[in-house]
Amino acid sequence: MPQVMFPGDIHVIDSMFHVKEAVRVLTMSPVVGFDTETRPSFRKGVVHKTALIQISTLDECFLFRTCKIGLPAVLADYLASDRFTKVGLSLHDDFKIMGKLSELKPAGFIDLQDVVGKYSITDISLQKIYAILFGGKIAKGQQLTNWEAPELSPAQQNYGAVDAWACLKIYNYLKDGNFNPNLSPYIINEEDHEQEKQV
């Protein structure tokens, strides 16, 4: 499968100066993709604060470096507003770690894990959902890199942008009725696959 690259513009927001304008642009889109990244910990029981919040439209992704700017009020207000739909995956984990930054009460969020089951997709990883729908590979090589590094590498920026953008692309594709599980060339139900192998 071809590796997925973010098709639009990536904006790294690492100073307060650009936060307000970034959020203003995001409010122009009724639905966006959402994800977060946290510096990996290789010690049991140690969990770092959210280092990056990624919010994407179809052609622009904003990478908010919360490890440098914290959670600015204008961004917190956006995440707590139900006027805008934010689509992510496994959001419970994101919200739990984001709680270390602020007592934010997120609103307007849709978890893809609650959506894909309606289309007979039982795999709930972003990588596999994307592959089933679009036949593309979301590379995970940057997942365990240092998200608190002084500068994000181009590979980290693409990885962060793709994860948020892919959530939006998947949601739109399913919502618009473009996926028929009966016509998919890919395995969409691991349980059925296992049963087939046992026959």
C-alpha cells in the first residue's frame, strides 16, 4: 500500500502569537479532525503531559505545541464548544492525558470507534480503518519519537498532520455513504476472517 502523506499545508503553532489566528481559521470549518501526541515514557507508571494537539481541515493542519505554549484559553474554548464538530479516535485516552494540562471539558467530539461498527468494520486502529477504506498505509514510525523536541522534524509534522486529517477524511467518507462493506476488497471483520481460516 502507498504511504499516506498529508496533502495540504502544515502550520506549527509554537508561540502564543499565532494561536488566535489558527483557531479563527479552524472555526470556519464545521468539522475537523483531531489527535494528540505525548512524549513516550519507557518507565512504568510515568505519563507525560500532552505535547501536541493536532487539528486539521481537509487542506490545512495546525500543530499546537502544548509542550511550549500550554493550553491557551482561546484553544481551550474551541475544544469545549459544541458549535464545532471534532472527529478523533480513542478520544478517552486523549482527554485523560489532556486533563494534565487543564480542567477542560471537551464538547462537540465524535469518536470514530463509535462510528465504524455501523459499517461492519471491527478493527478500531486508525491505520487499519484507513487501509480498509482507501488502500493507503499510515506509517507509525514517528509514534514513539520525542514530541517535546526543540523542533519537530518534517517526518513528525507529517505524522501528526496525517493522524488528524485521516480522522476527518474517514468520517466524511462514511457519512457521505461512500463505503459499502460488501464491496470492499479488504478484510473488514477480523472475527469473520478468523472463522474462515478455521473452516
